[in-house]
Amino acid sequence: MKKMIKPVLVAVLAAGTILHTPINTFAKSSSDVQNEIDDLQKKQQENNNKQSELEGEIDDAKSDQSDNLAEQDNLMAKLDDLNNSIDKNENALNDKEDEITKTNEKIDEISGDIVDTEKDIDKREDKLSERLVSIQQNGGDVQYLQVLMGSKNFSDMVNRVNLVNTIMDSDKELLNGFFAAKQKLEDQKQQREDEKKNLEDQKTKLEDIKTDLKSQASEQEDLKQQLEDEYERLGDQILSAEEQKELAANQAEALRMAQEDAESQKADLAAQEKAAAEAKAAAQAAKDAAAKEESASKKSSSSESSSSKKSSSSSSSSSSSSAKSAQAGIFSWPAQGRLSSGFGVRNDPFGSGSTGNHYGQDIANATGTPIHAAADGYVSRSGTMSGYGNVIIVTHSINGRTYETLYGHLSKREVSVGEKVSRGQEIAKMGNTGASTGSHLHFEIHEGKWNGAKSNAVDPMKYF
């Protein structure tokens, strides 16, 4: 019987060792890990839905951009027509200006002719008046009378009478001719004045048309600018959606890798739980056999069991201490430095006077200060992002929950998308890139996946 004591005790001690080892080494059971896997699968589905939603947004924005370009093309055609009309109107205005100038020159010329004609008429009128005065004072025209009285005979007198009449008729016709010429010039002058007024009226209408066309062109230019601004906004929207789509794809990959780790861990835990159960059964069987031994063997077995319990108690105490340490902080400090700006509402650091939400914790230090991963995870983004400058996002699966940490304004990135990182591992250098007022780390924690609205950002200080 004594020969059986040692094998039985060895079996009991071995069972105790196996039972304690997986429990203390792994804080989770295979069912706990399965819950994590289920959660990761749920997150994967949400991620897939988000990618589909982003693809829809991108397609809609691109369609809007296409419509916008068509509107811009139509608008450009209208602008071309308006500019052609403005050019034609300008040419017509220039032609009217030339016509008005020529008409003014003709009016000036006719006015000069009228003045000259009026002077000739005045001279003729003066001579006629002198003759009439002479006739009135002398009872007739002395000169004409002398001409008649100087005739040699009747026939000569008749000839002289005809000559005098001819001279008088000639004077009368000449005078009438001057009057007619003056009237004609006056009529021509009035005609030119009417033409000038008509041209000026046409010019006024053309200037009104020009003003209206320019007003239309200005409105079209404003509309064109609005369309261009809208096109640029749509481009930014597409870029933002594509960046988020890329990030979602990287997040999906990080979740996939985390799920693979969890599956592997689940398999290991299941194997160890099975081994522990078998060892426990073997230990129970050995214990039952040992109970049948004689009292001396029971006493020895009791002593050995007491030693095993002390070992188990020591191991359990170590496990409790380890668990307690793990709960001290889910995340570790990502960098050394001064806490310069906390989470929540703050004044604009660029001095605009406005306030806004600050979604992380700023840690200030010199450029090049090492930045460390705050927990184990996978890099889901490593690049540049509007406002953040150089940025890294790490996806974590901790206690069945998904978290993401963001590290912004970096001077250097030392990890790539898809890379697995460990808690405390150096991943970057502190810097002053993006919208930053000095060298510092902008650190964010998100309970779930990071999104552009930062709707699940939380105060990092509660996790340290």
C-alpha cells in the first residue's frame, strides 16, 4: 500500500499545478473570449455597413459633381453668348459715336455755310434797300431814269427799258436764290440735328442694353462662382468620405486580425480548460484512492496536500495582484510632457475669440519626444489628416470592447497600417504638424471606432 502513496501524491500535485496554471495565466475563459469574438464580428458588420454608406455618399457626391459640371457648361455657354452680345453692343456704340461725330462735323459745316449765306443775303438786302431809298427820295430810280433819258431814239429807249427790267429781274432772282439757299441750308441743318438726336437716342438705348447685359453677365459670373464653390465643396466631401472609407477598411482589417488573435486564444483556452478538467478528474480519482490508504498514508498525504494548498494560495495571490494591476489603467501614458489642454470646451487657440470642443488631451514637449502606443492593438491609419497633420490611429480590443486611440501633430510616424503594436511600444515622434500652435501630442480615446464627428470621444484622463 505504501508504494501507491507516492504516485497518488504526484498525481494530486500535478493536477493542482495544471488547475492553477491556466486560471492564473489567463484571466478570461473560452466563453469570455467567444463573447469578444461575437462583439468583434458585430463591429465588423457595422464597419461593412459604414463602408457601404460611405460608398453611397461618394457616388451621390460624384453624381452631384457631374450635374454641377453640366450646369457650369450651360452657364459658360450663356456667358459666351452674353459676352458676344456685349462685344457687338460695344461695336454698335462705337459706330454710333462715329456717326454722331460725323453728323456734328456736318452740322458745323452747314452752320458755317448758313452764316456765309446770311452775310451775302445781308449785303444784297443792303444794296436793294439803298436802291429803294434812292427811288423813294428821288421819285424813282435816278440811275435807271438817266439810262432811259439818254436813249438816242425810241428804239434805243425800248432796248434800254428791256435792259433795266432784265437787271431788276436779275437782282430779284439773285435775292430770291439767296433766300432759297439759306432755307435749304436751314433745312439741312435741321435734318442733321434730327439725325444727331436720333443717333443719340440710339446710343442711349445701346448704353441701356450694355448696362443690362453687363448686369446679366455679373449675375452669371456670381452663379458660376457659386457652382465652382459647390464643386469644390463636393470634392472635399468626396475626399473626406474616401479618407473615412479607407480608414474603415483599415479598421476592418484591424478587427479581423484582432478576431484571429481571439480565435487563437479561444483555442488555447479551450485546450487548457480541457487539460485542467482531465487533470481535475485524475486528481479526484487519485484523492479517492488515497482516502482508502492506511492512516499513516493519509497523514503523509495530508501533509503534502497542505504544501500544495500553500503553493496554490501563493499562486492565487499572485494572480489577484496581477489582475489588480491590470485594472489600474486600461491605457498607459502615450508620452512624457506637460498637460497643456484638456478634454472639453475651450477658447480657440488661434485667437479668433470663439469657443469649440476639444476632443482629446494635449501633452506638450519638445519636437522629437517619443510617442508610445497606449495599449496593444493594430494600426488602422498612418498618414496625414486635415487638422491633425501627421496622425496615427490604433484599434484595440480590450475586455470585449473596441477602442481606438489617435495620436496627432506628429513629426514622424514609425508604424504602418496593419502593423501590430504593443503597449508602450514607440510608434512616433512628437511634432507640430497640422493645425497646431506648438510642439505637442494631441491624444484621443474613442469608445468604439473613430469617426469624423468624434461622437464617441471620451476624456482620456479617466483611463489613466
